[in-house]
Amino acid sequence: MQFALTYKSQAAAYSQNRNLFAMWSSGGWFVKRSILRRCSHALLFNLTLTTMATTAPVVAAQKVLLSADVSRAGAKIDRNIFGQFAEHLGHGVYEGIWVGPDSTIPNTRGIRNDVVAALKALKVPNVRWPGGCFGDEYHWRDGIGPQRVITLNPNWGGVIEPNSFGTNEFMDFLDQIGSEAYVSLNVGSGTPREAAEWLVYMTAAQPTTLAKERAANGHPAPYKVGYLGIGNESWACGGNMTPDYYLSQLKIYSRFVRNFNPAQQDKQQMLKIAVGPGGSETEWGYWTEAVMKAYENRQWSWDMDGLSMHSYTVVRWPPSFKSVGFGETEYAQILKTTLDMEDLVSKHSAIMDKYDPQKKVALVVDEWGAWYAPLPGSNPGFLVQQNSLRDAVLAALNLNIFARHADRVRMANIAQMVNVLQAMIMTDKEKMVLTPTYYVFKMYVPFQDATFVPVSFDAGTYAHDNITLPRLDAIAANDKAGRLWMEVTNVDPNEPVEIEVNLAGITAKSAAGETLTAPKVDSVNTFAARNTVAPKPISVKVQSGKVTLKLEPKSVTVISVEQ
Ligand code: AHR
């Protein structure tokens, strides 16, 4: 009961904060203008959809032609767009990653072996930690040494935070899965000194008191911190700051929170990521404008390398869509909403281009994914939801958007890694199951650091219940070994699609691939039936340099082409 109340106020706080921010940005009238604008958009949108639905051509039997021109290769798809997020929230860290060294669940120094093995296969490039909203209330000293400080987690259910998973455990976890640290600083309730000392503790090689304390805690060598988040959602749970107030904090933290690791001075320098927008509407544009303008006019004494952006697929707050037990309408609604990511990335990239035409600052989508209603019977503050085939399609659509914006979107973190929101993995005591989203990330491994290759096609639309979506989505990329990789998503949950790929710039000799689909749009993997949604090999033909294959309805397919 207490949890439910905590969660309700949390959900209310979200909408309230977002609205407060809207009111702050223009003295109140902007909110009304935005509502009016939404109404007129909705009217226009409905009219358009009605027209499209009645005139949409029947394309079921048609072969769709895709063209990829390898000679027009573009930007590198930064492996960091496949980053993940592990917050101290529900069973994300405790039970999901950390079971403690005395657990009967097989573990290495307290970290679950099954989860590590599964994550290793994803080649997770970076993990954002410890929050989220939790990050702005995290005091790192509570989580080091033999005697941990027991605190509370007021953001997420008000439960006990044992702090048994702290800095050293996080770094050990990263070592075990082969990933890099993206540490989120406490700007909301911490101090610049606390944050600066955390970095000394983690990165100093010289025998300072803090470096010696790290050594006494089992790690004499300095840790590598690849990415530093300067606050989290500072416009809401991170401290309700205005852009100007946040900028004054950003400049202080950017100046004083230094990385001393000798291996990170010239090469592999730590990248600093500033808090950015939480939506696409005009008030968020103001935030991006303010931070990017400050960046353009910066002095030698501070810097930033990335601008964070958060966007969940939620349709409306508080999240009310079911994560399982839904039908085609909810499938189409959620996918329609997730495609708003394109608009969001384009709008904020355009603002960034004004102040940073050389694209030195990355747009870092460090919280994205589907946010549904909590599973009945779960603690609402723990954000537990199922993960279905719909989430696999959703993940592919978002990753493709990031890849198409590879020149600006160079990092992203799905929310979250284990047991929370759109998770890769779900656990229950000693049991573990891999979700459909996990398999999408696995299938996309070859796209990490591959070079984007433009793909063009016209596959028409899929329409259901007045909702119209592009029927197909596709990206392609060249890996370092000269192989071409292509991902094609068939959004249509009812009709298969035959595709023929024409390749310019290479002569295809052979091809192979795998596809992820399942009987229903809400099919899930459970502890009892783990492989309902798992990739299977697909037959791909190559004839006279042309590649042909048939895509199952509601499927995500990745093929590789040898030349
Ligand atoms: O991922 C859950 C929460 O969503 C994060 O803590 C916060 O940053 C965001 O609002």
C-alpha cells in the first residue's frame, strides 16, 4: 500500500514536473498553445489517416525492392548506441545483477554468472550507473569499504538501499561483462567536492589518500571512467532546475570533476555529458538552445562532449499500456508513438547544428525504451513489465533511427538492463530468461562500429484502426571485414513481405541471416517457455548479384552478404 502511494506520487510528480517546466518556459501560456496545437495536429492527423486507410493500396503479394549503395557509405554507427542503463531500482541491480558472494545462485564475487554470460554475448559497450533519479541522491561513500551505509531509495518504492553494490562492485561487473563505465554524478543533492573526490577515488594513480583507500578496498590500479553524466533530468527529479541554473552547475562540475587516470589523459579521454531535453516540444527546444549556446560561447575552463536526451515510448503519463495481453491496436499505437523518436532526434540535432556545425557534441539518448503499466501484483515502484515481440520491433525501429543519425547520435542507453522497464534479461531467484529485446541487441552486434550504408525502398504502409505506419524499415552497414549487414523489420503483423535487394558497389556472392518473430504480437518468453521469441535461421537467395528473401509478419531480420 505504501509502495503504491509512493509510486502514485512519483507518477504524478513526473507529469507535474514536465508541466511545471512547460509553464516556466513561457509564463504559462505556452501550455495552452501546446494543447491547442496538439488538438489541431490530432485533427489533421486523423483526416490524413482516414484518407490513407481508405486509399491504401493492397501490397500483400507485391515484391518490395530495396537498394543499397555501398559506395555511398556514411558515418560510423558508434557501438555506444548499444549502451545500457542499470539503475538502483527494483530488482535491476539487487537480484538482477548482484546476489552477494554468499548466495546459492552461482556468482563471481557476488555478481550472477548467468547474467554476466548473457550480457557478454551482447558486447555491451557502456553501462550507465547508478541512476536515473537515484543518481542525484546517491552518495558514493555509502557504497565503498567493508562497512556499507544502509539508506533508503525514496524514488523507487522507498525500500532499503543496502549499498552492497557500490563503485568497486560496479567496476568488477563491467570487467566481467567487458564494458565501460558511464557514471552519472549527483548534481542534485551532492556537491562538486563530493563528485570530484569520487573521481579521485576511481581514477587517481598517485598515492593520494583516496587512491590508497581504493587499493585497500581491493583495486590498486586506477579504474577507467569512459563517460561522465553531469546530472540526470536536472529539470525534474534531478533538482527542478531552470536551464540557467543548470548551466551554472554544469560549468562548475565540468571544471572540477577531473579524471586522473594516466591512460585517459591523451587518448581515451573521459567524455562529459550534459543534461539535455526530455521531449520534442518547444520548451525542450529552449533547453537544448540554452545548453548549446553556452557550449558555443564556452571558455577554455569548461567543456562538454555530449548532450543527453531522454524519451520513453509511453503514449501518455502515467504509463497505462499493458506489456502483455494486448492486441493489434495497442501494437500499432505503441509503434506509432515510438517513431516519434525520429522527430525528436531531428529537431534537437537541428538545434545542435546551429551551435556546433562540426558535430563535436554527441546527442546521447541515454534513456529510451517502452514504459508500460507495472505488471499486476508487482511493486509499482519497481517498474516491472513484460517484454514481448512488440518490444523487439520497437527496439529495432529505434536502433535504426539512431543509426540513420549516426553522425550526431553517438551514444544511447536502453532503459534498463535487467528486470526494469524494457529489460534485456528477467530473473526470478535462480531463474533467468532472455527477452525479445535481448535477441534484437544480439542480432545487431555486427552493426557496432560498422559504417552506415543508405538503403532506399518504398514498401507502402500498414494500417490498422486508423493508425498508419510504414510497412517496412531497413538499415545497412559495412563491417571492417568488408561484409555487408542489413536489417529489415516487417512492421505488418499480418502479411509477409517478399524483398529483393539490389546492391550497388559490390557483387553479392552469398548471404545468410536470422529472423525474430513469434505467433502473436504479445508473445513473450517466460521462465517456463524461454524460446517462444528467439531468432531462427532464414533462407536467403543470391542470384545474379540480387538478394531475395521472405520476411515473416511482425519480424526483425538481420542478414549478412559476402562479396
Ligand atoms: O528509468 C526510470 C527513470 O526514468 C529514471 O530514473 C529517470 O531518469 C527517468 O525519468
